[in-house]
Amino acid sequence: MAEGGAGTPGGESLLFLTDEQLRKGIEAMFFAYRGFTADPDRILAEQGYGRAHHRAIHFINRSPGTTVNNLLNILGVTKQSLNRVLRSLIEDGLVESRVGTRDKRERNLYLTGRGAALEAELSTAQRARMRQAYRTAGPEAVAGFRTVLEAMMDPEMRRHFAALKEAT
Amino acid sequence: MAEGGAGTPGGESLLFLTDEQLRKGIEAMFFAYRGFTADPDRILAEQGYGRAHHRAIHFINRSPGTTVNNLLNILGVTKQSLNRVLRSLIEDGLVESRVGTRDKRERNLYLTGRGAALEAELSTAQRARMRQAYRTAGPEAVAGFRTVLEAMMDPEMRRHFAALKEAT
DNA sequence: TTGGAATGTCAACAAGGCTGACATAATATG
DNA sequence: CATATTATGTCAGCCTTGTTGACATTCCAA
């Protein structure tokens, strides 16, 4: 991509690929991810939940009626681990698990009213952080941010990400 | 980003701040972070270590002679948690802990040869992932990526990040 | 009818967070 | 000098969230 041009004004100097630049990028990811999760973590702690619950709630909200298996693929954990989280959410009345209609082995997962309320609280807080960062950085930086993140994903995760995108 | 919507040249259309855009950014962070940690995680698992060990090794390598307290501030964990990790690294001969010269209460931490070797293996793998993503995305995207990440950090983390930057 | 898929559940274990309490050594402060 | 504070280490115990392995149930499909 745009490597060759020696006289291009775009800055093809490859200086952005030095080990030092890459290391800074690694550290930026580390510190930024801390900020990214900080606000939801606080809310979750109040309710006695953790990040695992947040992830389940997020993707159930994103794809209502999704199956356990689909969630497993997206989250990349074992069914035992996910099941423990789902069980507590179901017991607490935040998630509803309905037997599948087409295939009765499957369970379709939905947020209840209370589940949706917690999801809204979590995602409002997390979006506020993102909005502030986006606004500070500006639209061009945001486009670059998204491009790099997508290039950083494993192919399978990129597929999931794309599937969520089109599911708007 | 040529968001040439309403005819305004600057592209201040704010479309990049919609809840939908923010949600995509949140999911991109989630999936990308998985990729970001995947390669080191594999290497660490072979050696019986985890991400906590990686973090300690990374920042000791980054700031040789750093104190335990400084590491605590950067990593944002309790001393008990960090100590458990440091102890195993010291016992295994990857980290050396020297009594401070100026203040003998402090311990100055250094990587041993073997510690540096593991650090190199981990950071080479992680840099390779970053390099691939950076190269795919291009220098302008990388600049935006870094800008957004920095804006996403908590102020205190941003201070630590900046301190590491100048410590080049 | 039988094999396999999807799901749930039990048990056990480990990493890595956390709090609280306490010990030690060294510095800082009165 | 006496005392307080700081830096560090350590022990004990708890929680979340990941893991593996084993096994039961239900149900689709060949």
C-alpha cells in the first residue's frame, strides 16, 4: 500500500513501523483498554457482576435471540464458563432463555426489561467515554482508529465483527 | 475522511459520534484486544505464565531499575497481587531485585538474561501483530489510532504513558 | 434405531484479582 | 533520640473467571 512512492507527500517513510513506534502502540493499547473498561467495571462491581456478565449482556442485546453456541463462538470461552455467567443472569431475571422453536435443543437468549436496563446503563457509560475520546480526536483519527483495530483482529473475530456490523 | 456531507469542507458532520458508531468502536476494541493478546498468551502458556507476568516483564524491561511502587502505580493492581507475580519471576531467575542504593527500602527491578530473552520473544510476537496491522492500515490510520487511544485513557494512565514515551 | 449435536450440570483446579493483618527495615520528622 | 511514616514482603482467605473431564438429556437426522 502506497509504499513505493519516494516523492509522495503522504509520508511513506515507514518510520511508523519502527520497533519503538510499535512498542508505543502496544503500550497505548494497554493503557487505553484500562480506560475502556473502567466505567463499566465500576457499575458492574456495584451489582456484584464482572466483565464476563457485561460481555454476555452486550452481545445478547446486540443479537436478541442468539443461541448459546453463537455466544460461545463470539466470546471465545468454554460453555462451562459462559454457562455459569448465564445461569446467574437468568436467576437474577436479567436474561430470559427460551427453548428454540426450529430446533428445540437450542436456547434463544433475550434480555428482560431489567437486563436491558443494566445494559443501557453500562453501554451509556462506555459510550460516553468513547464519545469523549472520539470528539477529542476528530473524525479522521476515528477512521484510522477503526482501520487499525480491524487489522489487528484474528480473522475469525473479524468475521464476527463484520457480521455484527451488517446486523444493524 | 471525505465525509463531505453538507458541503462543509472540514467534515464536522458529527456522524461519527452516533450511538451506532460508538457501539462499533466498542466492539472493535473488544475484538482487537483479543488479537492483541493472543500471541503473547500462547507463548506465556507454554512457560506456565500469564498476562500478569507479561505486564511485569514488559515494564521492567521498559524502565530497568524501576521500583515496586512505581510498577504498582503503572499496573494498577495491589502489591499482594504484583508480589505474587514478581516472586515467581525472581525465583525462576527472570527478574533480579536489588536493594536500592539511595533508599534501601526500595527494590530496583531488572530483567536477567533469561528474563530479557522471554521479553524479546513476547514483544517480537506482539510487535509482529502490530506491524502487520500498521502496515495494512497505513501511517495516517496509525496516527489516528494513537490519537484516539490516548484520548481514551484515564488522565493518570496518560501521564504514565507520556512518561514512558519521553523515556526513550 | 442409532449417532451425533446442542445444551446443561457437577466437580475440581488455577490464575490473578481483592481485602485485611502483620512484620521488617529504613527514612523522615518531631 | 523517639516516633511516625514509607516501602516492601508475606500470610490467609475470598471472589471471578477461565480451564478440563465426565456425564445426562434432548432432539435432529441418517
